[in-house]
Amino acid sequence: MEHWVEGMRDSFFRSLLSEAKKNRDIVLIVADTGAICHDEFKEKLSDQYINIGIAEQNMIGVAAGLAISGKIVYVYAIVPFATMRCYEQIRVDLCCMKLPVNIVGIGAGFDYATLGATHHGTEDISLMRSLPNMTIYSPADSLTASLLAKPNRQQIGPKYIRLDRTGFPLIYNNKEDIDFSKGFSVLGKGKDLYIIATGRMVYAALQVAERLAAKSIDVGVIDLFRIKPFNQEMIWNVVKKTKRIVTLEEHFLTGGIGSAIAEMVATKKNAPILRSIGIPNQFCGIYGERKYLQKWCKLDVNGITKNIKEWVKENL
Amino acid sequence: MKDKIVKGKNLSSEKVSEFKKLAKWVRKKILEMAVGAGAGHIAPSFSCVEILVAIYYSGFLRINQKDSKLENRDRFILSKGHAAPALYAILADKGFFPLSDLDRFAKEGSHLGCHPEDSTPGIEIFTGSLGHGLPVGAGLALSAKLDKKRYLVAALLGDGECHEGSVWEAAMFAAQYQLNNLLAIIDHNGLSATGVLKNYLGVEPLKKKWESFGWDAVLVDGHSFEELFSVLKFASSRSSNKPLVIIALTTKGKGISFMENNPIWHYRVPKGEELEIARKELNLVNKEV
């Protein structure tokens, strides 16, 4: 599938551009942040494209005003700026008023590795998860991301979409394989344990599962692409028969999907034991490419495999 | 210091005294609500009573209480949301909800709290946190432009609220997009929750600041109906491409002598002797509160 050698960002905005050509109510607001197809957006749909400048608080407020008037608004910036710089605007203008604005954050986890902690997306899931009326999507590949660009007229409250600049190899071959009503996909069943992963960590989880299979550990993988609302009942039905659950995310261990699963497990009797794998709650303070930073906090395939192998051995 | 634009005397003295009476009634309701609930921002509400009366009773704001979501209505945003009691009294008087709702202000199960929520008829947006009204108002004004609609958007801000960076982000944006259908009104009483602005973070020269951000700016007496009616008439008929700010000079706590210009009354409800004085100054007999 040649088309998908592009990352999530370009797939997402290519899809949004084609939607916006059909639906003139769609408005894209960017906070001085680009993407390849934005030029076409700006040129062909100039009434539907706003570069609001480096002013994220105003970006959310203006988006709210447009959404109240029936516009389908997408706002776009790098994760920390799209979520944290304007957090209280998201809370009051979008969540309190249940406005269906789409917040698109680029740069999940260490995606912008060498730009340092200011540009890392390591707290966004935690922050967005605590807001009432918020929906959170964290796609694992470019196909999922492109489908998330389609507007949903039934949407109540804002939607946060956490994108990665990478997005291939694809996790899914066909869009029919992604059940958006469920919010997660079981990519393989496992007798010994399930890895519940989100974003590009799903691809890592599949590689880890393959390696552990070679060591006779039967691992299932779940792609949790909708983090909120969290489909607790259906996920529990999948994992309750296993002995162990591992959560895997490129996000701080505090408040992310590890916390969401822990909140579920804490309410269940005879629940599987849980190991959360993610970024420790500290700013990395060192520089390097993304792979280097992942290795630094043992979020690379080797590190994750070793971590799980040892944990399984300790908890036979 | 006053602008030419507000010199017109197109309001009869009978009308002025009628609106003064109305303003007094609004102040009375504010005091009743706050005393009844033991909560609410009396002094910040008193500061903008004449401004709100002018906005809602001069014919400036084209709204319909029978259909509060009418598509082409003008939008008013109380960005200084803590003045909600003043707005509630006016909306109730206009018939957006029953007057008896005011008696339940901030009490158990009431839909009227110390800050306005968009679920209340006549309230456009959720405010209470400062610095939100102008950005959202700019979005509403832009929407009108995009859809070629002719409604106006007016937002009432506090002067202390102008400390918020988001106000100036929106100010820049509104000028860039020539949102001449957007009006900001600043309740310029010089005080905030804890002090006198000029003593800790001054906002002057306020008019020049707005002008340098690309806005038309007018300075008026925020307690004079003649000036307020006149400037609102100007606001709805002008031909500039720029957004307009009306800087209304006001007195925080206006109407009760011991509250006037005293920051401690930002969020305090009078009790005992203070309450007696307040009632007396608003010409209320005890049983009315």
C-alpha cells in the first residue's frame, strides 16, 4: 500500500482536506504549525483555513465561538501547546460548553525528541483524561489517523486526537478492521498475558509479542485507540481470563493508559496482575533521536521484551 | 478626555430618570440575591449596572426573550462573569426566566450561580474565568463574517481582566480579521479583587493600548445613561473596519458609599449594621431584603 508510506499527520490532513472540500463548514485553525498539505488548504480553501499565530489560548476561544455557530472546527499545534498552553480554555470553552471542537496534537511522546522536554508529549493523555465531556483518540497507524479526520455530526464535547509523525508500517490493512464504536482492537489473543498499548507503541507491542512467542510466552495485543470514553466493560471481557496485563504507552506513567487500566483492575475481584510500562515521571534532560530516548527509558523493543520476560518469570 | 461621539443629548430627562429607577431596582435585586445566598460579587456587579441597562434597554442589542437562540440575534457575553447577578436581574426582567428564580440565586439546586452558564436562557457563553469572553466573542464575530450574517457581538470585560494575555491575543486577532462586528466594553473601575490596579499592575494607558492593537476606542462615563446610549448608537451605526472598544469609566461598588472604591468589597456580603446602611442608601426598607 504505497499511499501509506506517509505518517499520521499527512494522512490525517490529506483526509481532512478532502472532507473540507465537500463540507464548507469545516474550519482548520493552526497555531503557526505546518503540515505538507496545509499549503493546499490555504490556497484552495482560504475561507476555511486560519493561521491564528502563536496564540493557543485565543485559538481555543475562537474555535469555541465558531463551533457555537455551527462550524466544524479543527485546531492544530504540537502536543504540549495544543493541550497544556490552553488547558483552561479547553476546560471552560470546550468541555463546560460541550462544544464539538477537534483538538489535533502532533508529536506523541518523544516524537519531537531532539527538541527537548518543551516539545515532548508526555502528559497530554493524563490531562485530557481528567476533563469531563472530552473524547481522546490515540491512533496506532496512518490509516486510523486518516479515518479520525472525518467529522462526526453527533459529537458532543471536544475530541483530542494525539498524532504521531510516523504511522507506518500499518497496523490495519482495511478500515473495516477498525471498530470505532468499540474504541479498541484485539490484534491477537494471548493465553499468558495481554499488552494493552496505544499510539505507535502498538507496533512495538506486536514486535514484543513475536519475540516473547519465541520464548513460549503467549501474548495478546490490544490497540487502545480510544482512551476516553474508556470501554471498560468490553476490555475487561477480553482480559479477565488472562493472568497478566501489561500497559504500554509513550507517555508518563502517571495518569496515562496505565492509570486507566489500573483504575479498572482496582475495581475487579480476582483481577490479573498489572505492569505499566511508559516514561518515568521525569524530564529526560538528555538529547538524542527518538530511538535513543526510548532506549533511555527502556521503551524500545529490547527493553520492553526484557522487562516483561523478567516480570513473567517473577510471577509464574 | 471625553470623545466627541458621546456628546449627543438624544435621551430625554424623563427617560434618564426612568433608567435610573431601573438601575436602582437592579442594584436592589443584586443585594437581595447576595444577602439571600450569602454569596456573590456585589461591588463588581454594581460597577456595571448602567452599562448593562444601556445594552439591554437602549434597543442596541437585537434579541428576543421568546426565542433566545434566534440565529440572527446579537450576542452579548459577560466576560467578567462575576457580575452575573446584575445580568440575571436584567434577563429576568426581560422575561428570559421567571423573576422568582432570582430568589433562588446560588442556593441548592438553582440554575443561577455566581458565574453564568450557557444553559441559562439568555446567557451565550460559560464565563467566570477571566480572559475567555473576547476570544470566544471573536470566534462568534468571525462566524458572522464567514456566513455573511449581520449580528453584532459585544463582550463586557473588567479592567483587571485586561491583565490576561488571552485578551490581547484576541485583540490582535480581531484587528487582523477586521471584526468590526465585535465590540468590547471595559468596565474600567480601576480595582480588582485585592487592590488598586495602578498600585500593583497598572493597565494605563488603556485607550492607547487598544488603539495600538488596531481598535477604535471611545472613552465614556460608565454611569451616564446619556453617554452610554449615545455611544451604543454610534457602535451600531459606524462604518469603520476596526473592532470597537468602549472604555467605560466606572466606580466599583457604585451606589453604596462604603463599598465605593474599596477593594475589600470585591467578594463580601454586608451584614448587620453595614447591611442597614446599604439598604438605606438604596432606599430599601428592611422587609425588602
